[in-house]
Amino acid sequence: MQASHPQRSRETDIKEFFASVRAHTEKLCEPLEIEDYIPQPVIDVSPVKWNIAHTTWFFEEMVLKQFVPDYQAFDPDFAFLFNSYYNSVGERTPRDQRGAITRPTVERVFEYRKYVDDKMVELLSEPPPSEGGQHAEHTNWPPAYAGGSDLADLVTLGLNHEQQHQELLLTDLKYTFSLNPLFPVYREDYAPVEVFDKETESFVDVEAGVYEIGFEGDGFCFDNELSRHRVFLEDYAIRKPLVTNLEYLDFIDDGGYHNSKLWHSDGWDWVNTNKIDKPLYWTERDGELFNYTFAGLRKLSLEAPVAHVSFYEAAAFAEWKEMRLPTEFEWEAASDKFDWGLRWEWTNSAYLPYPGFRKSAGAVGEYNGKFMINQMVLRGASVITPPGHSRNTYRNFFNPHLRWQYTGIRLAK
Ligand SMILES: [Fe+2]
């Protein structure tokens, strides 16, 4: 423990964390025109306006209404409008109609953010009571307990939630922009840096044994990273570099999308029903392959790690290579032996609770647990994951057909 005012310095940290995360969201909006905030072309993709309002809603519903006596909501209708999936908070806008909410205006949503920010700063500036009372756990920041319901836990969860939506804001926007025949530029200079180890076919051998999986230590984690537990792994090898666009192109050229033997049954249906023959955002012009990026349409970089592929595609590619995807446990146990962070890496693990996992009692109990069905786990982080938001125990999850996130492939055998 520090010698002087450790408690004060922790409180300053959470206030700084709050200010920096909230400011970062608004920074991401700077290149946008007002029209960019509204569209929702498909159900999975939310409008920018909804993303920036919903992250604010989280603080109003989960924090301010619980911890500020006689809190006056900015607008009582927003509790309904910007609820995502919390049944215990009440009714909400149907997910596929988020783009239809043209009012409140974008300007009013920014006023909502400002109102909630001011109230949050007031709340976080209050001195904690000496003992007992709602703010007694103030001294806990950070770390916060995943799934906990005291003030520190909920604010920390809210900030991590907003960071998740920062990534979604960008990937949702990219998807919407990609449908525009003019291929809009988000930012001319916005080409996330991809430092990539090109050492192909380099595998790390991992010995069979008992490994500990799940979060441990100080700092924040989501409830789905708990509890830490043991797994037994057989001998395996995991590849150091991610699969590149060039390798993926070889799979396409070898007829990968037309060979039913490589695909799961659901994947084969998905390929045929949706006429899939390349990763999302690849497009052919005059015999050349281009890729839609935040900086507009660019020639496909063959050396970059492949992105925007579904679990079905990742699994079929691995099958074609006569290899497989790692399980999430194999990934975590070897994660200090390769570089990660450029792509969310599909694993061959279904999204299931760890032993000892418990949903918390309040509304935040709906955060992760109820989604542990019909989804696959992705490990790592992506080039647009906010700084400080990744760790080797982080469990991302999506339905196997989805590919608007920066999803990629790492091989195992
Ligand atoms: Fe959310």
C-alpha cells in the first residue's frame, strides 16, 4: 500500500478512467457527419447514435438510479429507448428497429451524455462514509469484482461496457459504410497498425498437463472469466502467426467454398444460402481484389492477417489445412508463446459457463450468462480494441455465422 492517501488516489483513478473512456467515445465520433449516426442496415449492427446513448443509459440505469437519492432522469423515455437486452430493467426498443428512432436528435443524445457525465462526476467526487452505507465500498476501486453490485463494481463494469461498445461503434459503422457504393472514408489516416510476424508455419509445442484457466489477480474481469479452474490438455501445437490473406486466397483458389467435405453442416447451408465466396469486405474490380477499410477501398494486402471471417469459414479453412482451431483452453494456456491482439480469434469452444460461474442477482446478472448458448468463443483482441481492454483470459463470443467483427484464424494441431 502507498504511504499517502491511497484511498484518494484510487478515487482519482476511477474518475480519470471515467473521463478518459467517455471522452474516447466522443473522439471516435469526431469524423462523423450527422447522417452517419442513424442507419441500421441489419439487426446485428446498431446505429452510432444508439451506441453512444445506450452506453450512457447503462450509467443512468445501473449506477445513478441506484446510488443517487431522488435522481432525476434526463428523460424518462430513454430508459425504454436505449435498453439493449435487460429484461429486469423493463421494456425496450426492438433490436431491429434501433435505426428507426430518428428522435431524440443526435444533439439531444450528446446533451444526455453531458448530463449523465456531470451527475457521475458528482457521485464519484463524494467522500465515502467512514463505515457502512452505500459508498463504503468506494475503497475498492480498482479492483472491482466481476458481477458485483457495489458502486465501484458497477462503474468499472459500465466503463468496460462502454469500451466494448467503442469497438462495436466502429465495426457497426464500417458495416454500414461498406454498403454505400461510394465506399466512404471514416478517416483517411485510420489504418490500424498491424505489426505482424510473417514467420509462417512456425508452431509452438505444448506439453500435455493440467493448466489453470480463468482470471486471477487484481483488476477488472468480466464474470464469464470466473472461476479460475483446472483443465487437462493433451499434447498440442499452436501456430505463432495468424492465417494471412494470401493463405486464405489459396483456400479460395483451391475451391474451398465449393467443397462440402470441409464444412460443418450448418456452415455449408450458410455458404449456399447466402452465396458466400470470400471474406466480408473483399470485392473484385477488374480482376483485382480490394478490401473495404476505414480509409476507404484499398488493394487487398496479401500479407495482412485475414479478417472478417465467420467461425464456419475459420473451421473450413483449418480443415482444408488438415489442422483445426485451438480450443479456448489451448489458446489461453499458450497465449504467452505467440503475439496476439490483431484479430479476435475463433476457437473451437462453445461459449459455456466455467465451473463455479454464477450470475449476479441484479440486472447486471443479464450481462453475460444468458448468452451462453449457440455461440462460439473468440480469444485475443483486435486492432480496434480500445487500449487496456484486453487480457489473455478475455472471452468474446459470437454466433458462428457473424463476421462484422475483426475475426481471424489461428491454427492448431
Ligand atoms: Fe451494451
